[in-house]
Amino acid sequence: MKTEQSKVWFVTGGSKGLGRSLIVKLLDYGYKVAATSRDAAQLQQAVGRTENFLPLTVDLADEESVKKAIEATIGMFGRLDVIVNNAGYGIGGSIEELTNAEIKQAFDINIFGTINVIRAAMPQLRKQQSGHIINISSIAGFAPATGWAAYSAAKAAVIGMSEVLAEDVREFGVKVTVVMPGGFRTSFLKPESLVLSENKMPEYTAVRSTHERYKGIDGRQSGDPEKAPDVFIDLAENPNPPVRFFMGGDAVKRAWEKTEAIQENIKDWKITSKSTDF
């Protein structure tokens, strides 16, 4: 049932996947939504709504472009309540295979785009003394897998940045949650969302094998993209949301196994670790 909601959402990467599903659900519930894409017309067509919706053409790697988008959102809706930094894409390959240009492009969107949005939005959030920033990382940023070094590095940066950001902005009444999803049945594993290194070295058999396996599960991921939006809304409406949130059963499993491995590692090497103390 459609209801009237007062909160204004700003969602990046809105033309497909989890972003599009979230925008449609928010509009169904009566929220006001500004969303970004590289093509606002394409975004408008993908969402198929006009009421309470502001589609924006934005280059997230360009600070000025992001700043104008935030200003347009506040100009239209008068405030800014929930920011979802959802834009990103996967990049696969070993470090030896990937070029700096390929890695930089991935970091520009996955981490610097997120930073640009936060920097542009914070003056308004501080002025309001309220707001919730939701940064979409990945379980790969917490529990990486073979063949995804650069992607895991970028998403790990989102996690670390979000954890500290939550401490930095708490005094302003602003909340921060970093979401680490597992696999969802979106277009993430399709060519338009997944970049593999142009240079593929035959020596890296484990990397090639992992990439083929990931391509093979496209359309069979355990996560339902139509259920994720309600989780995001629950997080945003919760007065005490978590700083870290693992989304999906596969994400929980990988996080749990990684946590247990870290505990074992600390226990096994505790004496050596402490041997450097005065």
C-alpha cells in the first residue's frame, strides 16, 4: 500500500540491480527519491516513475558533478535523509594481470565515488543534525576470493572508511551502515557490470577457474533483489542501526568462516605477535 513518507533518499547506481529495485520500492511506499546514473533518461525509463522522483546524470568520479546532484536534490526536496552509495562494479584478475588504469577506474567508482557523495552531502546532514549514510560494500571486502584482488581491495576500503566515518559523524546525529551483500540475482555478473583484465596470463589457472565458476552461477545466486529493498528501508527506519551488516545467507556464512579463521590465526601466533613488545 502506498503511504506518504517524509524522508528523502539519494541513491547512486540506480538504473539496474539492487539500486533500481530499491528506488521502485521506495517510490511505491511514498518516499521522495533522487537517484544517479550515467544517463538520467535511461534511469527514468528503467524506473518508470515521475512522481517524487528526480533522476540525475552524474559522473561519480567528478566532485563537481556530484556536488551539483546533491544541490539539485536539496533544491527540489528541501532536505536529505538517507544516502545509499550503491554504484559500483566488479573487476577480476590477478594483480600481475591488471593495469593501474584498470584498477584506478574501479577505485574511482567503488570508493572515490562514494567518498565524493559523502563529502558533498555532509554539510546538509550536519545542518539538519540527522541522516543515515548506507555504503554498499561486498562480502568480498571482508572475506575475499581468488581472482578478485582489486575488487576486494576497493570494497575493503569502503568497509574501513565506513567504520571510521560512523565514529566521525556520530556527534552530528548522522548514522552510518556499511552493507556487505553476498550474491544476488542481478546483472552484476553480466558483461556490463563485470570487468575482467584484458591481459589474461595462462599461468594463473586458479584465477581463470574462479572466474568461470562465477560466470556459471549467474542467475542462480541465492539473493533475491526484490527482498533487499525492505531490508534497506528497515535499516534506515531503525533508530539504532548496525554499523556493519552482512546481507544474504552466503555472506553470513563467509563472514562467519573468516571470523573463525582470524580467531584461530590470533591464537596460533599470539606468542610471536606479542614478542615485539617492550
